[in-house]
Amino acid sequence: MDKNNEPKLLYNFTDLCNKYPALTEYVFVNKYKNNTIDFSNPKAVKTLNKAILFTDYDIKYWEFPDENLCPPIPGRADYIRHLEELLQSSNQTKNITILDIGTGATCIYPLLGNALYNWKIVATDIDKVSLDNAQKIIDNNKLNSQISLRLQSSEYNIFKNIINENDKFMATICNPPFYHSKEDTDKENQRKLKGLGLKSENSHRNFSGISNELFYKGGEIAFIKRYINESLLYKNNCFWFTILVSKKENIRKVKVALKKLNATEVKSIPIHRGNKITRIMAWTFLNEEEQNIFI
């Protein structure tokens, strides 16, 4: 966030409003003579992202409860595009099926993956209510032949109970919970509100998200290590395992863990958006011969 408390990425609000009129009520001209919205207003942010999905990806229905995390579409699309580049570099471009871990109520990665590259996607979550909402999104966009859902029945497992013996996925995708606890989440919320010049008592819902979307015991690195350890058990079911890593200091820990498990190839892929850099960590346990016959 820059000194003007607005994202540096510019949106074409005129085009978005023309194609998605519901956004119009939230758009105004700021003191710099630019069209913008109040990025501290959760309804404005949600409507902006709905407008982007409608305008750029032909997603006509995208409804979910206000308490669920509203994902920023441009950032999520970045992950999808980088994943496509990874698959192309491995000559994996046909009959793509992706496994999305933690799809949430918004089902955002499956929607974008299918819209951009016509991928088939199996999406999972531990929260049945979230999956029920995701199913409504799939139904209303007529994507049942492309996107399917699986419930993770155990909060302690990630791939176990999800990947079946005969499953073949070209890649996994995951946006993990970042925080250790609700207290850490609340502190980050306060920091964001302060950066926006807002008082918490007036803006406590600006950054939504239910517990499993935001925090995990041990934080981001604990989740990633479990993800890595379980991935070894399914090394023949998936070509690439990938996960988003928000904290730079965790990259080295991830590489050390993968080295111990004898991953055959490990990649760190930076995602630049505004002043923020996140990274996709990608790895495979397949040797060259196994990669060539994976399909």
C-alpha cells in the first residue's frame, strides 16, 4: 500500500462500471482526480472483484457470505498464470486436472483456472458449509463438468482422504492460512486498519475470513510442512505440488524440508504485485523417466 493508502495497481473503473453497473455506487473521484473506491469498505471491494470476474472472466454468479474471505482476483489470477507457465515448462499442456486445496466458499482458483485455461479441477475444503456455497457457484455458472468438490473430513490431513489411488493431477494449488491464531489475525487486522487511517471500532469487518481461512496452529510454516510431508505419500499421483508462501523467511525452511525428502526438482517462483512479493514454491518427486510417462 502506498502513501496514498491505495493499491498502485490501477483498475479501469469506467469499463468495469459500464459492464457491471452495480460497481458504480462505490466509485468516486479522489483528490488526485482518479476514479477509485474505498478499499477499506468490504462491500466495495467485494463488488469490485465481482465486476472483474464478470468483465474479464465471464463469471456471472459469485455470491458468498460476508464473513468469508474475499480474495483479490488479480493476485489469484497471477498464481494461475504462473502455474500454467510451470506446466508448459514441463511439457504438460493437455488434459490438465488440478487439485485445489482449501478452495473456500468462493471457489476462486477453480473458476479462474477453468476460465483461463479450461482446466478440470478437483477442489477441497474441510468446511462443509463453504463447500455447499462453492457448489452453488459451480451450479449457477454451469461448471459441473469441469469442477468437482471433495470434503476433507479430518482437520489433521491435507491430501489423505482426498487423493484416491488412481488419481492423476498435473499440479496442486494452495493458498494456506497465514497466521498462528485468532490473536495474530486480529493484530494484522489492526495493522491494516491503521495503514488505512481507520479506527478498528468503526471498521472491524474490513478484512473478513473464517478461522480455517486465516489461521492454523503453528502458522504458515506449520501448514506448509504438513503439506510437504503428505505430498511425499502421493508422489506418483501428482506431477507438481505447489503452494503460496507469503513470508520470505519461510522459503529456506521449505527448501530444507524438501531436500530431506529427496524432491527431484524444487522451484521458487516470485509473484510481483504492487510493492508486495509473494512466492510459489513448487516441487516434484518424479525422476525424468517418471515425468515423461506421467500422462
